[in-house]
Amino acid sequence: MPEKKKTTVIKSAERRIAESPAAPAGNAPQPVRATVSSRSGAAAVTQPVAGQRQLAAYEAAMRLFHLRQFREARELFVQALEGPERDIAQRAQLRVAMCDRRLEQPPVALRSVEDYYNYGVALINARNIPAAREHLETALKMSPGADHIYYALALAQALGGDPAAAYEHLKRAIELEPRNRILARQDADLAPLAGQPPFDALLYPEKKNW
């Protein structure tokens, strides 16, 4: 008797399984598909562009900084603070502080011809050519017969991309003091112009007799 009951239970279970409706095909598990939202894709494109703008602002600010145009440089350094590149932002923050310190310095008190001349030469060495020319021109107005001011102004004009004016002022400097010709031959700031026809004849007049 126990064996008969066991067999009956097994057959009933098999019947229930056979009679149970099959799951609709539409309800079959679907493979999971990876999706990328349009928002994340746009962010992936925007980040490199923002990084390029950040770097461009920093590089432009550095050029102004070397020209000692600290106020304009500071504005661009502040722009470089906003961007995905943390290293650039940190360097920009340091430069902002440096600009602030220089902008807080009291203006240089210039009174005499030599004050304007010396400050103009210092600006040439710092490669702040526009400001150097301005101060040297002021010095020249105060002392129009000073050969060393003509010479310094010629250097500033040569470095500033004004060879015609540089030639005229260097010529006048040599007329006032012929030893300036020897000095100009050895001056590295005039080297790019030394081989050009007007400067070559001015610095090496003896070549006409060769």
C-alpha cells in the first residue's frame, strides 16, 4: 500500500506540470542592454573643450604676466580657475596671488631724466617693451641730446618690431657718440637686424671700401 500511494503522488505532480500553461514568448527574459544617456555623452564631449579653454586662458595670462601687465593677466588667471584641469587651476591661483602682490605695490616715483632712463632699461630687460618705449621717450623729451637714451630707445624699438624707428634712433646715437657703433655690433638685442642692409651699412661703414 505505501508504494501505491507514492506512485499516485508522483503521477499527480507530473500531471500538474504538464497541464500548467507555458509562459508567453513575449515574457521571456530579455538580455540587458547597456545604454549611455545623452547627458553623460555631452559631458564627455564638453570636458575636453572646457580644458582647452582653460589652458588657453592660462597661457594668454602668462604672456601678459611676463609683459608685466598684471591687471589684465589677473583677469585671465581668474578665468583659468574655472575648468576641469586641477593642476592648471592650482597654478592659476598662485599667479592670481602674485598679480595681487604686484598690483598692491606703490607706483615708482620717477622725477629725473635718469629715473626714466633707468626704469626704461629695466623694462627692456623684463621685456615689457611698450612701457619701456614710453618711459624712454619721456626721458628723451627731457634730455634730447643724450646719446645713451637714443641707444636704449633704439633697442626697445628693435625688440618691439619697429626696425625703421630703431635705425633712426641708433643712427642718432652713433652721431652723438661714435663708440655706440662698437657697442651695437656686440649687442645681442640688435643681432637679428645687424645683417640687414640699413643696419649693416650703419654698423659696418668700412664695408663700402672692400
